[in-house]
Amino acid sequence: MPVRVIEAVESSQLTATLKCEDAVSPVVWSPDGKTLASVCSGLKVSLWDVAKRKERALLESDLGRICSVAFAPDGKTLAVGHYNNDAKTGPSGGISLWDVANGQGKDVIQATFQTGVSRLAFSPDGKTLAAVERSKVEFKEGMYTRIALRNVADGKIKWAMDDDYGIGLTFSPDGKTVIASTMLYEGNKWLGSKVRRWDAATGKELSSLSNLASKNPCNALAFAPDGRTLAGADCEGNITLWDPASANVRATIKQENKRRITSLAFAPDGKTLAAAIADPPGRDHEPGLVVLFDAASGERRLTLTGHTNAVLSVAFSPDGKLLASGSSDRTVRLWDMTAEAASVR
């Protein structure tokens, strides 16, 4: 049977293609913009020298599959969240910390009980790690899931809050609030979803954010740099923009073809919102897209093409000049976001 070769016209903004061994997600920039971290097939992390367009280190751990990565604000440490789920023994994993300069492991943060970490995020001051932790030890029926804040220095818990099923996690830019997108279950019955918020200092739960566009959970969350807008996207292509101060929906962006959105990222100036677009409903292995929206109006400004499979992650460089995207097509692509290049539609 002949192999289907998918072709996609490469947008003029494409400036580099970095080849990997398997699907890539997520991609994350270091604070100085010199290093890009990408996760390959959930098994290892590549650290790329952006200027040279070359892999300079490969991080591998025996803690298990990699579900999330985050650079510390000072850029010296990379945190990696590991999560395995064995049918008999339940979840396992933890958080490994790596020296970004030399690519060597520094430390491991693990809970006192058997735990897998599916999402993590550094606080803006770098002193705290928020994590979605899952365990079967403390819950005889079903999965025990919680949002936990841990001190980076000693791994000890500052506070932890029972959670339904967290699939998105972030800090507000001022570090005062922790936000998670959750799925609501009663036994094995799915009831819906909501975006929950907690006071980062005390763990007190704040008012949740409503999602009128869909009952589906937001599998991607992103804050505007000024903290005045939170964006969330779901598997049916809906993007919701909230005003965190009032907890009200500011705007909803809908895609007519309902293609799944896997990742969101605001440009450093807050004016542009990038969305990673995966497969349309019922159709696999379609060329993925990166769509840029005007963050204020929600208008679709630019569509970047070139990926030959689902786009799984997007991230702007700290200076906003490059946009990185990771895909199921086994590549990381870098796009020129300077005013002149991005103006070509």
C-alpha cells in the first residue's frame, strides 16, 4: 500500500525547521531567548541553541514520561513533570530539575506517596512550583488528583487542594493567583468542566470562570503579559477570553470548522494571540496550522502553514521576534514575527 505523503505550502515567515525523532510537545523558551526546550514523544527533552539552530543537550530520566516542562524565571533551571500510569500500581513520576547551562540533572522532587505530575508551572519569583499531581494511594476508588504548590528549595508543600481532573495550569503574571482548567466527574460520569482559581499565598479558592461557549474543558490556558486577559481553548476550536478581575467573559472566538486547539500563547506585547491548530473532527493527519489573532478584537490576522501534521504547541520568544511551534510531524518550526514578516498574510 503506497504511503500517503502530505504536503503543505510553507509560509514566507518560516525561518527554520528543527527535526526530531517523534512528535513534539510542548516547546518552551528560556527567559533569555537563547535556548528552546522541546519534548520529543514524551520521552526526552532537547535543549536547542537557537542562534546555531542546533541541539546542544538531550535530557533523559528514569522517572517516566514527560508531560510538562517549565523554565525557572532566572533561566538557570528547567523543571520537568513526569507521569506514568500502571494499571496495577497506579501513577508514578515526580519532578526533575535540570541545570540549563550544562544539561545535567540537579534534583528530584517527589511526593511522599506514589505520584505522577501531569502539569507544572513556576511562580514568577521562581520560589514555587505549582503541579497537577495524581495518585491512587490515597483514594481506593478512582484517581486522587490535586493542585499542589511546593517550595522549589526543599520540595515541601505550601498548600494542596483537591481537584477533579486538572488539564491546564498557570500562574497569573503577578504571581498572586493559580488557575487550572478542570474536568468534573461523579464516579465515572463526566459532568462538565470549569476554570478554577486559588489565592497562591493561602490556597483559598476564588470564584471560578464561566465558559459559555462549550462544556468541553480548556486544554490550553494563557495569560496576557499584563494579566488583564486570560485565554482558554478547547478541543472544538473555541477560544474564550476572560477578564480575571471581574471573572466575566470578555469575548469568544469560534472556528467554523471546529479544529482542535492544543496550545495558546500571547506575544510579549500582548497584542497577538497564537493558537496551535490540530486535526478537524473525524479527520486525522491533516496539515496543522498556526493561527495568529488580534488579541483585542479576536480578528484572525494571519495563518502560518508548513507543518504536515497536527500542531501541538506554540510559544513566543521573549523578545517577540520568533514564534516556535511543535508538531506531530516530528519538527519544531521557527517563524519570523518581526513587523515586516508578520504583515505578509
